[in-house]
Amino acid sequence: MLDIQKRRVRLMLFIMGVLALSMTGLSGDIGYRLPPKEIQDIVDAPPLPVLSFSPNKDKILFLKRRALPPLSDIAKPEEKLAGLRIDANSNTRSRMSFYTGICIHKLLDDGTLGPEKEVHGYPVGARINFVTWSQDGRHISFTVRVDEEDNKSGKLRVWIADVESGEARPLFKSPEIYLNAIFDSFVWVNNSTLLVCTIPVTRGAPPQNPSVPSGPKIQSNETKNVVQVRTFQDLLKDEYDADLFDYYATSQLVLASLDGTVKPIGRPAVYTSIDPSPDDKYLMVSSIHRPYSYIVPCGRFPKKVELWTVDGKFIRELCDLPLAEDIPITMSSVRKGKRSINWRADKPSTLYWVETQDGGDAKVEVSPRDIVYMEQAEPINGEQPEILHKLDLRYAGTSWCDESLALVYESWYKTRKTRTWVLSPDKKDVSPRILFDRSSEDVYSDPGSPMMRRTDMGTYVIAKIKKQDGSTYVLLNGMGATPEGNVPFLDLFDINTGSKERIWESDKEKYYESVVALMSDKTDGELSLDQLKILTSKESKTENTQYYLQTWPEKKQVKITNFPHPYPQLASLYKEMIRYQRKDGVQLTANLYLPPGYDPSKDGPLPCLVWSYPGEFKSKDAAGQVRGSPNEFPGIGATSPLLWLARGFAILSGPTIPIIGEGDEEANDRYVEQLVASAEAAVEEVVKRGVAHPDKIAVGGHSYGAFMTANLLAHASHLFCCGIARSGAYNRTLTPFGFQNEDRTLWEATSTYVEMSPFMSANKIKKPILLIHGEQDNNSGTLTMQSDRFFNALKGHGALSRLVILPFESHGYSARESIMHVLWETDRWLQNYCVNSASKADSDSVADSENKTLSASGGSAAREDPSPEGSSYLPRSLL
């Protein structure tokens, strides 16, 4: 009787709320809301600084950051052009984060830090970006912008600071020279000169959109080309957009010396990258040009790569690639022509690049598939490019060492195969050979990656380590995946014999340690093992990350940072990496978190939030491998599900949800089946452990995790009491040319697209679902329209649902007001439909009654219902 009365009271309160809302057309109070204080305090904690080491590893910059930006920052006007979002007033990408201050510490001989020295001289309140060391470490360069009146961003000016004194000054004496940071920004070409992308001083006002169009907008395919593209956002729409893109993206390159000398080089163009040769004699300059496209972003526009002298004299054209609208959507497909053009890191001025032999189409069977070439910057006597290596898979990069050693990588997504080749690039009598041939999914077999050292030219090459007996090795830095979790390591590896010796390994019992950088690379040539010095990080389940110096041969460890715990109120939380099995035998893992002070005998089962993101695999064995470490510190971001530990929830974070397609089978053909089986196993495990109440388990996710959440509520409603779906895509027919790792089209795999789409199963969703989406989502596939239409489908079937649209926010949320409101909405949802949920048997009937009342009262607001005057910054919440 008491339960029935409680249900009646709940239903009456709900009806009263709906009646009140039906008078306004909006749900809840108008305005941004704040979550409970225990959540606010964690999110508002000051962020830790970012560290940057000098080239000689003798100084460290501590780059200070602010907490979450205000909504007014992301509400600034922006232009959406060619796949970019541009702050027109500052001529940068919009929504840029920044540093608030720079402090310098010397790294003393004993490994400790010297006193802090603050960089000074720049304006108070400056926003700092693009912090870069000079090659000799005596100066740092960075940009400064100061907000102007009316909340407008100021343009960026380049500043220089003397590291010894900390004194900073503008690089340019003229106050009219500003950085153009739409693409590249600036680069040191030697210790006293920078090459800077500037806004042309002769640039006038931006082009005006004609009030009367000159004609219709026309796109044509009368040549019957096959052009399949994904749902790219923020594309050019017309000729005016193209003119506007040219206006903001065009730069004038300027050589600027520390003594004040300024020299413009080249003509103004849309430069996308500037790359000096290792010997600083040449510049490789990339630019894009017309004709532009209305269906692909600027990364596929026609691209020209030229070779100049360092003072701007044209030498030759390396390539001029045409517009690439027709890159196939098949995974591992690439652009035709020269790609990945770079300088050899071990040579003064040698270029290398790769060219596809299959027309860029991964479906074409051909051998070789890619060829890697190299040649001198200025070939002598018409020398032709030299073939470095031929590959049957897709080229994936090169690590250079010297004339006798380079590693070339290739991979293929469909099979997950990856190979590492050993080459002697300048010794023609030595044949290439395979060093590693493995599956990229098999983390247990990962041998690690070679550690790189800095050369006198400022490039990075594979470090060679010499032992006392004269033998030489490379250092392999690996994550050390094992069935018990990751145990990072450092191995001495003999390239010729394949033998290896472990010289360092992370603690396994309490801590998680990893190698961050090689610190003993001040001189060229081989490094002595007895003088080896590395930077490591160290953390535990309850201790946040700190950095240490380790030196050989005694392996002495010195702590160099002492960052405070970012959220001491959760310092004693409980974390366990749990293992369990899916009904088809696939091994699964998850991180289980419990609130500080939790006592199962006193507190009993808790409300539980399951938060995850599916992954695709080609084998069951690989899908079942353990990834991550049980000893890693639980980093809690601004929208992390771990925030609800402060509200007494159990959190099952990242339970593995492998979608497996073995052999010729496509993973997504059994997506729903495998998704539900993984969720069932996870829920069964936390219930069996007694930490989660079986009637109070919520599920949530972001992006593809939101897609997962909606599918689980549609196909596994018996598992969860409610769901939270952020920035998801729910109707795959709106992404007809592929999504995530699916590279079949809607017409090739119609049933898969339809069956995977929770939009098509909206009539099956009976549990409360909260949809949240940024109004300016620019992620491919997750248009804001996805949530709008899904909500309308849910309403059309009487589902208990709520849609929150966040003004100005993109795929991820950044403004403090937005994030706090998301946390308030999430907490409200969890309290109403998880903590206070009825039993599973009763909740469906109560929800059905509530939904029928909602439909009868007209309480579901239509989008067209306008917000009150002046409230356009308010989140749109519809119930």
C-alpha cells in the first residue's frame, strides 16, 4: 500500500509539473543551472600546469592554465569556412585555449628544480599561445592577444622572451604586424630568426556578401564521376564563402630577426605549412589554391608544395596536387600523388615522400601498393628520385637514425596487420628486412617504439645506446600490456639479432610508471648506457601524476614535481580493474570505482552509472586483451562520469564493448547482438559483486557512446533504469557514406544501417533518456539535427525523454555555464530516474502513465516555441 501511495504522489507531482510547463512550452526554470556543490568544487579546481623542456633538457617551462572559460568566450562570432571555424577578429581558429602565464625553472645537477622565474613584460591578462623554444634554448617565442572592448578578441602578436632574465618583448617593432594563425604560425629557422605567417599589411576590409545573388547555386556531376564523401561540416557554401576563406587564410611570410630586421618573402598565399630543412638552408612551403570545393574541407583542396631557399627564392615545385573530392571512403584509402613529404631527420637537406600505386583506392589489388622515394633538395645533374622501399600495405611512417638504420612502417586496417621494416638507407648492398610483423590489435605482442634523441640540427632520430663492451642497441619504450594490465618497460634491443634486455620496468604492485622522454641527448652520436637519463611519470590509484628523473648506472630516482591532488575529497576512492566474460566467451574488462568510505556491509548496493564507448575488432582473442593499468590515477575531466562518485554512485567506467567481425564478417552486421551481450555481462558482474542495485543502473556515453546508449535502451531495457546520451548520431541513414569505422555505404549494407539506428527503434525505448547536444556540433556525422529528430521520434511514441541543446557548443562542451548545466541536467536525471527509480516491474507502468499524461497535456514543447526576450544564450531543454 505504501509503495502505491508513493507512486501516486510521484505521478501527481509529475502531472503538476507538466501542467505548469505546458503554459510556457519550456521545461524547468529558465537559465543555466549549477550542479551540487560537491561536483562544482571538483570541476572548478585549478588545472595543473603544462610542462615544456628546453632543447638541452636543463630548463623547464611551467605553462599556467585557467579553469573553464566563460560562455562569452565561445559566443564570439565565428566564420565557418572549408571545415574550419575562424575567429574573424583575431584571425585565428576560434575557441582556442590558452595559457595565462609562463614560469621558468632550472633543472639542477642533482635533478631538483631551481627557484621559479616568471616571464614578464607582456600585458596583464594576456592570452598566450604557440610557446616555442629557440634551437639553442636561450629564447622562447609565443603569441599574445588581449581582449578588446565588446568582448572581441585582439589579434595575435609574436613575443620573444630571454630565458635567462625572463624579460619579454614584441618581436616586431611595428604594432601593425599581426600573426595569421589559421594554418601554420611561425617557426625558428635558426637561433636568431623566425619565419612568421603574418596578416598582409595591405589587406583591406573583408569582402561583403552581395545583397542580391548573381545567380543560383549549382553543383554538377554531368561527367558521372563517383564521389562519395562523409558528412563533413562547416563547408564552403558559395563564392562569397570562398572569397571570405581566401581573405582570412591568406598570409604573407616574413623573416624576422631578434635584432628587429624584417624581410617579407614570397607572395601572399594560403600557406598551410612552412618547414625549414635540418641545415636551415631550405624551406619546404605548402599552400592550397583554387578551385575550391563545396563538398569536402580544405584538407582536400588543391595543394602545392614548393622548395625555396631560406631567404625566399623559389627553387622548384615538388608537387601540385589537384582537388581530391574522390578519395574512396574505404578504410586505408588515400589521396593520389605525392604525400607525406618530409625532410630526412638525419641528413642536412634530403627529402622523402610516398606515392600510391593503387590510385589511392584500398579496394584495388596491386603490388606494391606504396613506394617511398627520397632525393636531395637540389638534385645534381638531373638525378632521378631514389626508391627507398616498396610496400604492399599502406605506408605509415619512417623513423630515421643514420645512413645504416631507418625503420619504415606499413599497416592495413581491414586485416589490422602492421609491419616494421629495417632499412639501411644509404647502403645499397643491404636488403630491407621485416623486423616486426603483427596485428595492431594484439597489444600483448607490441614490442614498443624506439626512443628518439635530439640532434644538433634540432631534429629527432632513433637513439643508439652503447654498452661498455662496445655493443650498440636501440631503446624500445613499450606500454607492456599483460593480462594483469599494462606494465611499461624500456628494453635494450639489438636490431641485428633481435635479442633484448630489460633495463627498466614499471612497478606492478602499487604504481603505474611510464617513460616520458630521453633526457641525456645533449650531444650527437651514440649515448653511453652508464650516462643514460630518462624522465618518467609515476601515479597510483590515489596519488596523482608526478615526474621523476632516473639516471644510470645506479638508477637513482629524483622527484622533480610536487603537484597537489586535484580533488582531495576523492583521494580515498576505491578503484579496481575487474574482469568478466561475455556469453560467447569473449573476455571483458572494466574499471569499477566506489565512493570514498564505502562499506558494503553498511551501505549495501549503490546506484550505478555505466559509461562506455564501443570498439571494433577482427578477433575475439584481441578483443579480450586487457588494456590500461589497474594502478593508473583516475583523471576526472569536467564532464567525467567519475564526478558522481561525489554523489554516492558506483561507476563502471569503460567496460569493454567489443564489436567483432572475424574473417570476412563485418563487425557491424552483429552490432546490436554483441552490444547487448557485452552490457548484460557488465551488469551481471556489478550486481553479482553486490555493489550495484539491479534496479538502479544507468547507462551513458558521448558521441559513439551516445549511439550505444540509445541502442541499449531500445534493445536491452531490462538492464538499465535510464540513459544519458551526449552529442550522438542516432539515424545512420543521415550518414549514408560511412560512419565510425564502417566503410560500406547505406546502399551496400542497408539492413545494417537500419538495424543499428536507434532512431528506427524509437518505439521500443521505454526507459527515460536524456539527450544533450551542442548547437554548433562540427563533428562529422553527429549533426545537432540527429538529436532533434531522435527526440521528435521519441515524443511521437510517448517516451519519457528530455532534449537539451547547448548554445554555441560544439561536439565537446567547453564553457563553464554549459558544462555546469550539463552536470545539473545529468545529476537531476540520475536522481529522478536512477536513485529514486521504482522497481523494474513498476517503472515501466509508471513511465507509461507519465507519458500518456504528458501527451494529453501537450507538455512536450515544440522547437519553434521561442525563448523569452534576451534569453538566446539559455540551454534549450525540452521534456
